Amino acid sequence: APPERRIAGYAGQARTVLVADDDDAHRDLMCEVLRPLGFIVFTAADGLACLEMAAQTDPDLVLLDVSMPHLTGWEVATALRTRVAPNARIIMVSANAADMGRSDEARAAEANAHDDSCVKPVDLRALLEKIRALLALEWTFHSEAPEPPAVVAAPVIPPSAGHLEELL
């Protein structure tokens, strides 16, 4: 297979991402992945903090954990979509795949409150592809072949006759 190209960033203006998750490690991981690509990343540890942060930052994208204290991710998504940040794209994130596949009527309204979903542990390549599609981004990539280092030609100095004799 051809080597995978590494994403360096994206073209255009900086985009704001809000990561809402009660798991510190997951919030940190998302920051480590997204900030080097040029995203402005804010975090929230629960649903209430997410709504407050969204009102202050007007995010382009919200990565929203389904299971959080105070408000569920579904409740937060509905509030974001209807009141707080109606233009934000929302990706629901859950460690429980069943959270993503509910089909009862109560979940029908919630389905309209988000744009996509992914399951933990997050496949980072798939997540970046979802982000690219939702925000209509054009990725930039690290160059395929690094520039060769400049080589300074130095004169070749042969070993002394004594060293050659010793080696022989």
C-alpha cells in the first residue's frame, strides 16, 4: 500500500472546536490531535459547562460525549441546535455503540440534533474524515519527501601512511 499522507493542517480560516466529555483523557487526546492541525479547541467537562462555553465561543464543531453528568449529550445537542449554537456541526461520541443506534420516537428528535457520530475508542482517521466533510475543509499535508539536507563537499583526506600500515 502507498504510504499514508500525514495531515499538516487545513486551508482557510481557523475553526473553533468544542470538546465536551467528562473523561479528562479523552478531552486531552482530542486537544493533542486537533490543536497541531490549527483548530482552536475549547473543552468542557459536563453538559452545563458545554452550553456555557458554546455561548461564549460560537464553535464551528462540537464533539459531544453522550453520557455526561448534569445533562446528557442528547439534551445538550438539542439545546445547542435550537438555542445556543444552531450553526455548529455536532458529532456525538459514545463508548456504547447502542447509544448511536436507537430508533424509537424519543430518539428521532435527537437524531436531528446532531450531524454525525462515532464510537470510543475513537478511530482518529475516521474522525478527521468526518470533520473534513462536516466543515468542508481542504486538508494540507506534510510533504511526501523531506528536503534533502544540504551537503557541504569536504575534501577527502586519506589516512596517514602509519595508520594504513597498522590496519594492514
